[in-house]
Amino acid sequence: MGMLKGRSENGGMERMMRGELLVAVVDGQGGGMGRGLVEAVKKKWPSLHVRALGTNSLATAAMLRAGADDGATGENAVAFNARRADILLGPIGVLTPNGLLGEVSPRMAEAIGGSEAVKILLPSQRCSIRLAVGESQPLQFYLDQAVRLLGEELQKRGAG
């Protein structure tokens, strides 16, 4: 699989030279949560570099169509880029080996969980992980909360 060309012509090297943050959105299946995250983030911060990391090409393509600057697909691409991201967003199932109906390999889950990036994760009723945070909410509620938390992280880093 590997890198899919997006809006970044040089694979992000220029971004790193400018000291910009890399926000990576990880998703699988059809990429619906990732698409929602990319749309919400790019609406609020159009110039923020957002990289789509899909467990499959369908998810990556959905996030690229939503406005991600570039993207990569597959186990190695997710593991490689998770270590380089400053902030990771996605469904909570990306932390679980065999999560997202088996699309998240143990290597992917280890790379994401072990990344030093701040992780902003959306709860999901489909991943057998329950969070003690109250009643289940619509996806839009969680997208709004993720954008709020990302804003707090960007402010801490002087980029918001």
C-alpha cells in the first residue's frame, strides 16, 4: 500500500522544516468517523496539516475527499506515521488489537498506543469498549468535543 498523494507534494518535509504540527486521523471500515473528524478540523483550522491514515484504501480515500492534506494506507503506513504525528485522532477502536472488525493489527494498535502523540479518541458502541462518561451521545457531539480538545492542544503548543 503506502503513501497516497494528496495536497502535499513533498511528503511533508516542507511542513517539518517550518516546525508545523502534524495531526493524523486514523480510521478504518468506510472511514465515516475519520471523514467527520477531517471535515470538522479543516473547517476550523484550514491551514492545519491533517494526514489521513487508513487501515484500508476506502477509509483513506474518504478522509482525503473530506480535505486531508495527504494520506497513507495499511499497517506499515499507520505504524510509521503514528510515531511521527504530534496529535492523533480517531475512533477508540484503533487502540485495540483486532479492533474495527479486525482491521487494526496488533502492530498498528501498539504503534498508535505507544506513540508520544496526544490521542483524541471518539467512543464507539461497536468496539466493546465502554467509557464511564455518561449516556451515549450522537456522533456529532463527539466530533464537537474532539475539535474542542484539539483546540486546547493547539493553544498549549502556540498553534491555535
